[in-house]
Amino acid sequence: MGGGGAVGFPASGRRVLVSGASRGLGRAVAEAFAAHGDRVAVHFSSREEEARRTYESLAGTGHVRIGQDLADPAGAARLVETAADALGGIDVLVNNAAVNSPHPLPETSYEEWVAAWERHVSVNLLATAHLSHLAARRMIEQGNGGRIINIGSRGAFRGEPDHPAYGATKAAVHALGQSLAVSLAPYGIAVASVAPGFFATERVADRLEGPEGEAIRAQSPFGRVAEPAEIAAAVLWLASPAAEWSSGTVLDLNGASYLRT
């Protein structure tokens, strides 16, 4: 089988699952797809009220919000099943859910270190792998191609001294996406990743407004950080029929703050 995405993958009215969509980038991604005319399953883990606000902000109708703990493989399975039942299938998966808690080695006990790594691997990497498997198998059965977009990080390339498990798991997510891009191309399913630099969300507002804010903005020659909508616009394009030939890419979105060679 080949070329399925070029023929059957829809340009709008798609069925989209966004993990970790209660706020920040996940909310911006969900809003971008909804504004494009797609129906969105808004996933959340514990932030039910914020997920409700995301859901209520979406243009159009036919959306759904679903709570599941992705650290549990059974939770990932329930999420995909519930989303597919509510939307009538899945055309696009955006793997955005992630954890990112500090655990610098010199100041972290071994017990805390182990717990941090286990949590980061279970959510950032394994949940991404599990959701990708479950969604891709449905896309294959549907026979119309599909898209999987992974949210990676600039930290996968430049290192994260205070968040080493985050940087490592995001590097693994990039590698996973490239492996799946090769595996799933015969079914018309394109897989790509984005690697954002620093962008403004509720979670980092205190850092941007505090003493280190100027230094963070100075990382980019543009003298600012990204807005979530800028990252979401790239995700929306990578999920489009026109972006099939970008399958396997890791797209840097960091305002020239880190240039790979």
C-alpha cells in the first residue's frame, strides 16, 4: 500500500486528538485545529477546570474533553478509544502531554532522581509511543492516511542541566518520530516533530516577569520568546495534506536561539 495520504487524507473536518490540551501550547494547538474546521478531543490529566476552559474556547462544534492518566498504559488506551468513539475516528494525533520538573544531579537525592526519571519516561516517552501505536493502528484501519505530530524540544539538542530527564526523553521522542515516519509512510501516515525553544505560557510567566526574564528573551536575536500560537501554526501545517513530504522532520522553532549543525 502506498500514497494513501496523498489521495485520501482530508484538508479540513478532521478528527484530532491533542494530548495535554488543558492549557499552554496544548490549548493553542486545540484552538488552531478547531478554527480550521476540525473536531478536537481535548485531553487532560488532572487540570479538569482548565481543560473545560480550553473546550469552551474552541470554535465550531463536535469537540470533546477526556481525562486520563497517560502514565498508565491502560489510560492511554482508554483515551484513544474514547476519542475515536466520540469523533468517529482519528485522523491527527498531536503528542503534546509532558512533564518537566527540575532534578539537577548535584542537588537531587538518588530516590528523587529515580522518581523523576520514571515519571518523565512514562509520560514524555512511553505515553507518546503508546498513543502513537493506538492512533496509527486506527488510521491504518480507516485507510485514509493520517498525521502524527510530536512536541519535542530544543533541550533535546542543547542539553538541560536542571532537567536532564526532560531533555533525554524529548530526544527520544524525536527519534521515535523518525522511526515511525519510515514505518508508517506506506499507509499514507506522515509523522513529524517540532522542537520549540522557550515560549510564553502560564507555567513560565513568573520566570519571564522575574529577574531572569531579560536573559531568557535575549537567547533569541529577536529579543523575545515565542507565543504558543506560533508553535501551534507550525503543528497545524505539519498536519496538513501539503506537509506529507515533511514526514520524518524535526522542525526547530526557537527564533534562532539555538542553531544545529
